[in-house]
Amino acid sequence: MIHSFPPCVNSNTRILILGTMPGVASLLKQEYYGNPRNHFWKIMYTHFKATQFSEVFEDKIHFLQANSIGLWDVLENCERKGSLDVHIKNHQENDFETLFLKFPLINKILFNGKESHKYFFKKHGQIKGITYYVMPSTSPANTMSFEDKLKIWSSCLE
């Protein structure tokens, strides 16, 4: 059984980015998007025209929060061999009802890949007042070019 990380959300969070479950590299580092080949952090820093790209996880989270963005995963725990979402079984979702009550400014969810949307929507459906966008996965398993991923992600980060 593997477990997700706590949410990285604060009282200014308006956009919540949801993955499905951290991959092996992220679990080993205990950091969201810890695989150096994952495009997530490069997309964020590039979109917001950051002049410095920190490798320190806490700095990365502060950077997102300064831009009203939070991170979490749809699943609290599951069984999975490897990092691919298609191998997930025996899963349990995170408690989104409590999260949305505690952080009412969240009005947009960006799903990092189709699987995170599938798991979330199956349990929660469309939540009033929140707009959903299914983004191309930033995972190295998604062979879409960085430039194409950046263009699509940037269109929803404003």
C-alpha cells in the first residue's frame, strides 16, 4: 500500500492541481513531482516567468502558493506496482469535502492527466462553483513535447 502526501494548499489557493498518486521517484524523495524528467516544475516556472528555478521542494511550494496554486492527489492510498496510474487497484480517495470547506476560494481544478480526473469525477461529479480542466500529464510517460504541454497548461493557469 502506498500513500499520497498532505495537500499543499493555503487560504489564498484558487487553483488546485490534482495528480492521481505520486510515482516511485516522488515517493522516494517525498516530494510532489520528484522525478527530474517530469515536466511539472519546468512548466510552472516557465509559465510564471520565474527568474530562478529552485531545486528545494519547500521553495517550489512557496512559489506555487505565491501564485494562488495548491497541489494534492485524488487518491489517499492505493496498491500499485511502478508509477503508472493504469496499475492502481484497491484505492481510497482523499477527503475533498473537508478541503473545499476549509479553502473556499478554490474555484478551478487542473487534473494532471486523465486518470486523476476519472477517479475524482467518479466519486464527486461536478462540484458547483468549480471549473475542471483535464490537462496533459506532465509525466515522462506522456511523450507530448514540453512546448505543447506548456501551451495547454498555460491556457488554464490564468
